[in-house]
Amino acid sequence: NINPPWLLLSMIAALPLALPAATASACTTFAMGAGESLLVGKSYDWDIGHGLVLVNKRGVKKQALVLAPKVTPARWTSRYGSLTFNQYGRELPNGGINEAGLVVEIMWLSGTRHGVLGPERPTVNELQWIQYQLDLSATITEAVAAARALQVARVYADVHYLACDKQGACATFEYIKGELVVHAGKKLPARALTNSTYAASSTALKSYKGFGGKQAIPRGGGSLARFVRAASLARAGGKEPTVASAFKILKSVQQGAYTKWQIVYESAQGKVHFKMPGRQIRSIKLKDLDFGCKAPVRVMDLSGSILTGGEGLTPYKRAHNLKLIQLSVAKLPLKLPQILLQQFAAYPELSTSCVK
């Protein structure tokens, strides 16, 4: 059984109520440029900053980690390799890019409601939704179709997503009043997302210069102010922006000590650039990675708190995943038993198998 034993689910059931309220829900994601110059930027603003960069393989058969009872875990085989940023365990990313150039990123959205779960519909949790998309989708059209086929069994986080493919098409995915709401194409006037619904954000945008209104672009740190500012600066970057200009936008929306990761994806080029506060920018080229499922999974420590020695990609060990999970739940008022944390750490080995 690849899911946690039912005798432990009673403890997990209390988890959403026991977790502390988010102290920082201020992430910002945007896209700028087009074609070969397309860039996607992400500011990850949260109260903890450790994490792992993981190389995920193609040709891997998987079953979703679902904690809700009486639902059907999604089952799939990954078509694409990906590079992801993970804070809550392997296979549960906060965002990333696949080798087809699809980028998926997550942001907080208070009031998210996924609706009543059906017993037969394929189910994932809110973080594994990202890995599912990166594993299977190359385009926004495919990502939208995949999202409509899934249901989400939320573990804790109220979130929504921005995804962009290497052609420059983007879409937002939100769960509002129990329904999936997608904004794409003409319904997506600005390729950006913060912590308000896209409908509220795009409505606010119309009041500002450059988008039909007269108000000056705001400087504040609130969700709508960051959305408008990111949208405006991204548009001003033109069709051929630079990585440096994307990092300047990320600097303009950062939230002081809460800003933990800043990431710029060069989707068409297959490059990822990222930095932690006070550190130099590091870069990875997807073409340099071995996405074959028979090769060892590789991992990089973002903050130096999980692996020992070096800053490069190193072979993954279950102990890395366990330490990551232990650090991530350390602040919870509900103290989870080590046996449960060990089960979560073992999940990737128990739920995945190489088929190619």
C-alpha cells in the first residue's frame, strides 16, 4: 500500500486544523517576453526557506499520495523529465519546469474551495498537482485538459497556479466555490499572479496607466499592488527581456525577510536561474541533466541545511527527503510521529517505478 496506513489517517485528519496560519502569503509569478526570449519569474515568499532542487525522471510510473478516504489516487507514467523546487518532500513540488518548456508555479489564495470529492475521479493533492502537470503536459492546452480531468484532495494549502508553455501561452488555475476556474488566452490580459483571484486582479489592473486607467503604478506590497506592478514591468520589458531584468522585477515585489527563493526560467532555452537571499545566482541547464529513469535521481540543497558538502547536484537519498520533511513540519503545533514522517519520506520509492 503506497498510501499512509489507515490507522495513521486519523492523525493526519487533524493536520489542516493544527497547522498555523500562513505568516506570509505574498508570492508573485509573472511571464515576460515571447518566443526564444520568454522568461517566467517567481518570488517565493514564506516563513521557511530551506528546500531541495530535484531532477525528476521521464518514464516513471506513479500513484498519487492522497490522504482523503474513499477516493481514487491518480495513476500515470511521466512523459517528461523536470526540475523542481521542493519544500515538503520529493514528488510534492512548489514549482518547476519540464523538458518541454512548461513552467508551473504555485501561490497562496485564501478562500480556495475544491468542492466535494467523487470516489471515481483521479485524485491528487495540491502540491502533486504540479508534478502531475510537469510529468504529462507540454502545452497550456494539455495542462488545461489535464486539470479538468483531475480532482484535488487538499491536505492544507489554499493555493492557485500559473502555468506557461515555451510558446508563451499562460493560464491560471483556481478552485473557486468548488469549481475549477481557468483564465487563458483573451481571458488572461496580464501574465501574472499573486494572492488574489485572477478575476479580482485583472479588474483592478484596468484602473492603472497602460491598462486603460489613470492611476500610477502602485508601489505597495499588497497582493493587487504586486500584481499590477509585475504586470506593468513585465510589459515594459518588451519582447526580448533579459534574465537580469526579470530579477529586477523580482526585487521590486520581494517581501523583505519573507522572500526565500527568486527563480527565473528561460522556458525555450531550458535554463533555470535561482538565488537565495545574500547568495549568488545559480544556474542549471536542462540539457545537462539525465532524465532517463534508470539513472540516479539527483538533488541540490537550496540553503545548505539538508545535504552536507558542495552546492552541486548529488545523488538523492531517502535521508535527504526525511530531513526536508522533518524541517518543514518542525514548527507545527501538532507533533507528528516519526513513523509517519518516515512513511512520507519513503513515498517516492514505494509509489514510483521505472518502466522505460
